Amino acid sequence: MFKVSEGLLGDIKLVDAGGVQMSSMPTAMSAAFGMMKANKVERLVLPSGKYEGALKEAGLDRWFVVTFDEEVALTDAFAIMNNVGGIETVEYSCQAEVFEAPQGESPVYDFIRSGELPFDDPMLSQQWHYNNLGDKYWAKQGCDINLFNAWKITTGTPNVIVCVVDGGIDVTHPDLKDNLWVNKAEEKNGIDDDGNGRKDDIHGFCFVALTGDIRPDADGHGTHVAGTVGARSNNGIGVSGVAGGNHKDLKETGVRIMSAAILRANPDGVTTKGASAENIANAIIYGALNGATISQNSWGYPFASGVEQTPTVVKEAIDFFIDKAGTVLDTSDPRYGQQREDAPMKGGVVFFAAGNDNVDFPTPPASYERVVAVAAIAPNFTKASYSTYGNWVDISAPGGDMQRYGEKAGVLSTMAPDMKPKALYHYYHGTSMACPHVSGVAALVLSKFGGPGFTNEDLKTRILASVLPIDLDKVNPTYAGKLGVGTIDAYAAVTLVNNKKAPEKPVFIAEKSTKNAFTELTLYWNVPKDEDDKQPLRYKLYVSDKELTKDNYMRVGDVSGTANGFISGSGTEPGDEMSFTVPYLKPGQAYHFALVAYDKWGNISEPSLFVGETKTNHAPEITNLPQEPLLVIDTNHSYLLEIEEKDGHSWTYEISGDRGGVTHKKTSKGIELTIRPVLGEGEHICKLILKDELGLAKTFDVPFRVVHVQTPVMKTTINSLLVGVKSGPLELALPDFFEKQYYLTLSFKAVSTKPSVASTFIDKDGRLFIIGENSGNTSVVITASNGYKSISTTIEVKVTEDVTDDVLSVWPLPVERVLNIWLHPKHKRAEVKVQSINGELILHEAVKANTVGITSVDLRTLNPGSYVLVIKTGEKESVRSILKR
């Protein structure tokens, strides 16, 4: 499909009711068609006789469809067309589908009458969607369109024409044929008698076969939809239509149904899949050109189609219907653009089914903001299992739910008997069934209020004001704000009066509406009074971190509500307490709120202003964070970090920094760290990030020090020691003799091999005390340990009576061979004499002492016996007796 500019349009010659003479094409366009191997070009919106001027004014005459060789890729053709000057828009011709949900196959044979029903149509008692008694397990009393009460006001008038854009209607159906629109200016003679560009369009037109001979689609979809809108009521047969009239006295009541067929069964009883955009556009435009003011559409582009935008020509056709329906469209008529004398309304309203994909998807064209989109509910006010939903849905209506509750929970209406399931009446379900309920109610509204000066905005406003007093958002919280303003109420639609009085402003319950959560606030208010409508229909709440006033709240505040921006007030009474939770706030922050109430007509109250504050959030804390580095010495070290979450939130953690050898696990009390000494020796920092469930985080440094243990090392050798019995203990500061090991404490132990010669004692400071007990020699074994490794050393200890003597000790006694002499360290030399007990000199020798004062003489030549030993050091002599063996 493509749309040309006004300038290029003048260069295109039309033949044969919309065909294009390809040989006379402008050069650039002709070349493009040649590249595409085009075989046919036609005007998309069919020529419409006396209404051509209106189409031209709307630019609808500038749309064309090109058919080309299937060997040429769509993408290539698209690119070729886009490069032609004067072509404004190029789009693929998408195929729309009627919205069919899985259906039952059993026809209806129950013709039981009920005297309590307002009409004598025998199947009316099965049409729960008009008047639900709640007498089935799947039914909820009042889940209907409140139609019986509405029928007390009006049942529909023939001046209201509803154009059903769908599969063709069975124009022979006994419950439909007398309520079909009749083009009285047209005869079935093969001639366009009324000059609207269509031949023999008595009850409408089939745009699939371009004929006035309307035939049903294979599923009877169009016939079923038409029956819900306007099946003839109180005629003693079949079912009732929402606006089907009251024919008890054979009065001409009830609205008229026009068929604009976009689907048609072929001779084999099969409907071609999908309706082309060109046929759809022509069908919608046809309704506007021929007196319809309501366009009923139970079709669209489902989720699986991949179509996300309404084709432009379809959107332009919808706009044409909305803007031009109900007006004089013959540009030669001086009343062109004015409301038609026979029209109940100036302008049109287009109703669309939301779709049967059970997803939040903006179905085209239902999601187009200028149409009324209808979702479906089951017989108990729950969203129908199949219904598409979203914040673009305007209103809901009963569509049945046979998948969940069986056949009788579907919508009962007329059926084409020659098509499946071969019955005059049948249950279907779908948004296709919900939508004609709303179209039918709209027809009742026009029947009641329509006339000169009544506009399409008046109708749309009244439809959206007329809902049952049931809060669909509460019944369907998962779909809050996604099923429209509520469920259509036919009685309200034909009785409500708009006195243009807004509700009183709602009043916040301040003490309950602040500091009740961290990232959200639940606001409470009392339902205000509404003088003419009793109570508001819905509310709109504005929120900002800046001050809101009655003058700026709409400009400064952000709307916080359900998906469609509103908070439903359905089913409430003045004085009732209402609440709404505002999400996605920041903890510990003040917010400004403005709340306004809307009545059914959109009249708005003064704003109620309020300032609320969220709770202050606190990050998790470690209550026993180490102030000094944890020591990790040679083996694993575990430490429990105790966590406090002041606000009672759940928390998580992450580890970063120096993580080598660090393992961790969460416990009921906190986090247990286990550190292995795999990193290099020294101080390291493990970072611990604690985060609460709201995302508030705090980072803690956990220091630890790795110490690789070495065997203690002596830095100074301890020589042989001399201890005097009379001189008191000998003291040694043992830490001075070993290398210092940081972060390790050395402990000492000393053991004397001969405690009778010398005993030992070590104090807390590591000072060793050697106590001489008796003269002699002993060994003291000293052990130094750092708690992990140890070293031992042995010290020879000599004990003498008095360490001040020049000769400290002589040994061994008795002597056999060599006699050792220990001189005081101050003496390096001595003279040694050995005499007999008679004074005879036997040995005289000068000796030299070693570094510790020890020297010796060899006495092996002496005979055994007693001798006198004289040792001269300096000027002093030391004399003692010795025994030689």
C-alpha cells in the first residue's frame, strides 16, 4: 500500500472503477513498478460516487495498492517504493483477524420460556450476560450489563445504525433479517441507484468479493456479533439483542444492523484467513458514508501477527468515521459537514475488541486512542481467561469463559445455520462477544438521547461513565488498571444525568498515611460525597518530591495509580475508607501528594494536599568489627562477624579486596570468615559489602595479617656460665639472645641436668635465673618456642663457692690423667706446682687459660697418692689437696 502526494495524484489516470492505467504512470513510478514486476495497481479506497469529495478532503483518494511478482521480496519492493518522489507513505498490506477464542461445538436446542423474563424470546433465560442471577457455580449475581432495567427505558430505535465490520452477516436469519439496515434508495438491479459507488448494497456490502450479495464467514462470527447488538427481541423466537427492540406489538423498534463484510466463506465453506487493510479501510468508510454512527469491530492484529502499529490507511479510515459519520457527506450539498437530519449523532464512535491473546499487549487498532477498546470478563467479574489487557483498555463487558466453565458460560447469540456448527444459535466466547455488548449499549444511548446537537463525544463520555458498582481492580488485582474503567452498565447509560457537579474533595487520614513503609507509602482517605452521583467513580493521585499546590499539581506531580493512571472508587459509599499504596519511593524522604476525585462524567474535585514521609532506612552493621588486624599464623583462622539489621530487612553481602585464602559463609548470627595464610606475609584488607533488601549498602574493611612462622633463631651464643653458691643466682635475659618475631611471642623453658648442682627459674619476662646449689658442673637446656616451632640450646654451668676466687674450680677429683683448672676470667695465665705432702716439688708448669679461663695439666706421670696443688695467679697462691689414682 502507498499514499501519494496531491501533486503526484494528478498524474495518475484511473480506469475501471479504481484501476490505474499503468502505461500513463509518471516516469519514476513506472520505473519502480517495472523493477517490482508489478502487474496491477488499484486505488485502495474504492470510488464512492457522490461522496468522492469527502474522501478527497480526507486524503483517502490518494491511497493505492500495488500487486507484484511474488519472486520480488517484500523488503526489496518496500525499498523501491520508498525511493519514488511524491510517495508519502509505504506500508505492507497486513492481514487482520477476527478475534476467535477456542469454542464449543454443540448447538443450542433449549427453548424453555420463562414468564419472569421481560421478553418472550425463548433463549433469553440463557443469556446470563444480560441479566445474571448468579444461579450457577461459575456465575456471580449482577455480573451482566444490567440490560433488563435498561429495556424499561428504551429497547432501541430504527434511526440508529450500527455498522458491523466483520464476517458477513446471515441476512436471511429469522432473528436478524427484520432488523437489518435497508438501503431504501438501492434496488437489486446491478445499478448504483443511490450513487454511493456500490451496486445493490441493500443491507451493506461485501468488500471481499466487491458485491452487495453478503454471505456469512465460515464460523458465523459476524452473525454472532450482529445478534448481540441487535437480534430482534420479543418476537417469540431465539434470542434477544441488546438493542433489538420490542416487537410484541409488531412495532418498528430496535436499531438497524449494517453489514460491512471483510471476511466471506468461499463455496467450500472456508473463510480466507485474514482481512486485508484495504478491505478493512473501505468497510469502515462505507459505514460512515451510508448513515452508520456506531462502528462495531471484533477483529484486529493479534500478538502473534507481529503487527505492532495500526496500518495508516486503517487509522485514517477510523478517523474518517469518527469525524464524518452522521454528517452530510455529499460535497455538492450546501449542508455538507452538518449533522444529517436522520442521524442521531454528529460524528461516530468506533468500538474495538481488545483481543484474545491473554497478554499485556497494545493490540492494533484497539489500542488506538480515538477508539473505545473493550476487554472481556467471565460470568463472575474475573478477567476472562483469554482476554488481552492493558492500560489502553477503556471498558470491559461480559465475553463469557467457556474454557474455564463450560459452554453455558459463553455468550449466546445468532449463528449462520449453513456454517459450523449448523445451528441458528450458538455459544461463543471472546472479546469479540464482549465488544458488541458495548456497541449495543451505545445504540441504546443514541436511541434515548440521540438527536440534533448530540455528539460522538457525548456518547463516548456517557459510555465510559456507565459502569456497574463493582471494582474490577479489587476482583482482579493482577490486572488493576488494565481492564478499563469498569463493566458496562446499560441501565446507567440510559438514565444517568450529568449535572456537571464535581465531587467534594477527598480528605486524607493523615495519621495513617505517613512513615508506614520504607519505599512506599499507603495513603488513606475517606470517600467524599458527590451531590448528583453519590460518590466518585475514580481518583487520580499525584506525587512529587517538590511542593504541590492546587495550581501546580497537574504540572509538577507524577501520576501514581493503577496501570491506566486511575484508582477505582467503584462499589464504595461516602465515608468509606479507601487506600492506595504508592510504590518506588526513596526511604527517609518527604513526598507531596495531591488527590482528586472524578465523577462518572470526568468532573474533577478540588485537590486534597498532603505531605507524607517514608521510614528512614539503615544499612546493616557489623557490631564486632576488628579494630586490629586479625592474625593468621600458619593455619586457618576463623572469625564470626556479627551482623545487626536494625530495620529487620533481609541482607546480602559481597567480598572484595584481598580475598586470597578467604572463605566465608552466612550464619544465623552473621558472617563467618575463615582465612588461610596463603597471601604474602604482612597486612591485608578484605572488604565486606553489606546490602539490605532495599539496596542500601555499606562497606567494611576487615584487616588481617599473615605471619609465616619460622623456627626461632639465636642471635647470640650463650657461653659457659659460672655460678657461685655464695654469690646468689645468675640472671640471663633470654629474649636478648633470640631474634625478635613480630606478632609472635616467645616462651622459654630451662632444665638443669643436675638440679643438685644448679637449679633454674624463668619469670614472666623471660629472665632465666640459675641458682648455685653446690660446687660442681651441670648443663642447662634452654628451649625457646613461638607457639608453633621451637629451638633448644645447652649451656654448661660451673658452680663454685665464690665466683670472686682466683681459682674457681679444679676437676676431676680424684684425678687419673688430666687435671682441669678453671681460673677466674680475669686471669689468662698461671703457675701450677704439684708437691708431695712433705713439700717436695714434683711438677712445675706455666699454663695458659682459654677464653673462658679453663686450662689443664697432665698428671699421668704421678704415682697414686696424696699431693698438694699450688696455683699461683699474679701474686696470689691458691693451695689445695688432690688425690691421684
